[in-house]
Amino acid sequence: MTAEILQAYAIIGRSRQYVGMMGAPAPIGPAAIGDYLSRYPSAISREEFDSAIFALDDDFRKSWEEQQERDKPKTPKKP
């Protein structure tokens, strides 16, 4: 089951949209999951499937945001 979810997330993530000047990753929506499941049916309940994909996506987007903060140039403090 875990491998199936991870593989699905990798495929669903390819259709991700990026927004704003920073090109921030937009959240994966239920429609993208529905499109995936119409092509690749699963024995996992839709509720469980959605929850797992959304949790992985939340973690990815949080990590992306944290990386952006770390990569920001440090500005010296003015006295």
C-alpha cells in the first residue's frame, strides 16, 4: 500500500501547478487525484487515498517553503 501511494503521489505531482513570482508549488487538488484514479484504479478507499496524498503534499510544500527561507540572502542589520 505504501509503495502504491508513493508512486501515485509521484505521478500526480507531475501535473502540479506553480504560482506567484517565486513559483511556489500549488496544492494538489481532488480533481488531480480523481484523474489519476480514473486511469489507475486502486483498492484503497478514496478517503484514505486522498488523506495520504494530501499529507505527502503538505509535507512537500512545507519543506519547499522552509528551503526558500534558508536560501534567502541574509541582510546585515543596520546599527
